Amino acid sequence: MLSGTLRVHPAVNAESVLALLLEANQLKRVQRTGWVMRGVADAESVSDHSFGVAFIALVLAQYMDEPIDTVKLLTMALLHDLPEAVLSDIPSPACLCLSRDAKSAAEQAALGHLLGEFPQAEQWRDWWREFDERSSLEGRLVRDADRLDMLLQAYVYEQTTGNRWLEEFWSESPSTPFACSVSQSVYDALCEARRLAMEDGCAG
């Protein structure tokens, strides 16, 4: 059994680490604006969403034939919306007025500010870019998980609150296939569950 005080690595800048943790903690209070704009009361936070994405990505990874770097995968999932601690959650209508390059540049600048001199800052920024650009298998899988978590949450809100302003999330989805077949299968199962639930609601 360990006793005494564990030693802190001499390179640790505790104040810098604390600053990063406090900035990330802000995501617990940043609500997902897409839900708020569509009348969802007590909408989930960005932090809630990030957990959902990380867990979905971890589960999906178990069904991939190709080797997955789990550390990289989960790091991407937890980092993917970290810039929103600075930028807040930019709603999709606003994104229509911004070029993809402008949004990506702002997010990269915010991420750079947040990570500062953190020892893994360069690696984490590289992995974030892989997610943003879908340039690696892990990045594409996290992208799928990001989208699946949004749709899963839309389904839950429809079932638990009766909100009928969320149809647009579903109408936009069929035109863009998921990158990974397991993601597509889960999406298809979710759509079927939603169809049956809507039929039950009509019958009731």
C-alpha cells in the first residue's frame, strides 16, 4: 500500500494546469444552442455532449476491423468541442454565414489559447485537426460519434419532452452517409426505433 505524498513531476506548472482545467470546466455551463433555439428546456451542456461522443466512439471502436488507437480516439472526442470554452457553441444558422475555413481557424486559435504551453499541446492540436479534417480513421469515427450523439439526443428529447421542432436534424441526415459501416448500422437502428415510437404515439 502506498503511503506519504506522491511527488509531482518537476516540469509541472500547477497554475497553468489549473487554468486549463478551469477553462474546460466552463463547458459544463455552455448549453448546446441548437436545442435551446428549438425550445428544449434545460438543454444539455457541451460537456454532456462531449461525454456522449467519447462513450459512443469507444463503443463503436469495438466493432471496427481496422486497428484503432484508443488513446487518440478518446483524446479527440474529449477535445473536439474544447474551443467552445472560448467561442461558446456557435449555432448552425450562424455557421451558414461563416466559411468552413473561418470557423476552423477560429477554433484552432481558441484551442491554441487554451492549451498554451501544455506539454502535449502540439500533439493534441494535431489530433484535433485530424478530427476537423477527417484525415484519420480515429477522426472519422469521432465525427460519426459526434453526429450520432446529436441524433440520439434528439430522439431522447422527442420521447421525453414531446418536442416536435427537431425534425430538421433527421431530414438532413439521410443525404450524408456515415464514414464507418458500424456507425451507419447504429443510425439505421435509431431511425427504426424512432419510426416505431412515432407509430406507437399515433396509435395511442
